Amino acid sequence: MYPVMDLDLDGLRVRTLAAGDADLLVEATRAEPGRALWGPHPAGPYSPADASAALRAWEAEQVSYGVLDGALLVAALGLMPSGPGEAELAYWVRPERRREGLGRRAVRAVTDWAHAHAGLARVWLEIDPDNAPSRRLAEGAGYRFEERLPRHCRSWLADDPAADAWHDCLIWTHETGPPR
């Protein structure tokens, strides 16, 4: 799908994650109170089986990248194709490493890499309007606000979409050419 990534980010390593990296996810999510990057379930820490299943699912049509500080997974990002030449970028930072600028630096690096090496003209973020830190991250990483989609994002409180809660999402974009 996308070329393998292996970047140096000011002493941190950003690389493509594979199914064999499940132990990294288990360790990194041990203190996570909410959902992590790799899917709606489980909330909180991943078991080895959950982590393996999530990474295998991501390898099928998407790709995830780990930000490693030595052997420690400190953040993760994922590219999900959404059309020709474009993809959504998701990101997650382990709870005890938030508010260090790690997410902004990693989003900027993966975005630049996606434009230069994965052939993506448009990379976009989907942000909950109530998530002020994520909005600041998007702006700091060079994204621009594009639109608000009413009741677009699922809350994943229920397995059945019809029984779930839905909330607005903000779309922030980064493009190589002129904005659409």
C-alpha cells in the first residue's frame, strides 16, 4: 500500500508498525483510559490478543506508524486511504507523554513524508470539536480548518451503529497544491 517508513525525528524513531509489534501496543496502552488509535475497541489497555488483531486489521487496508523513544512506543499514527491521492491521518500519544509537542512533531513529519513518499496530495484529520488540544495540534502541524460535519463521528458507546451516539467532527487538511 504505502512504502515502509523509517525516519529519525530529533532522536526518536518513526517507523512502520507490523503485527509483530503487538507487545509495543500492550505496553504503551497500559495506562490509557480511552480508546487508542487502532480501532474503537477495546477502550483502555490492549491485551496481547487485542493488539495483534488490531495491527493485523490495520495491515489490510491501512498502515500504522510507531514513534519510538528507544524501545518505548510513545506515539502512533495511522494513514487510512480515503480516495485517490488522499488519506485520513489519525494519531495517538501515550498518556504520560502528552503535552510535550510529540504529537505535533510526529503529525508534521508523517504528513511531509506522506506527501513526498506516499504520493498523497491531501492528508486530513478528523477532530472532535470538544478536543481543544487536538485542534491546537492540527494548527501547529500546519493543517487548516476545512469544515464541520454534523453528527459525522461515531462515539462507539454501543456496538450497533443505530444505537450509538454520533457527534460533529471538524475536518482539518494539509495539501501539497492549492486548497480545494
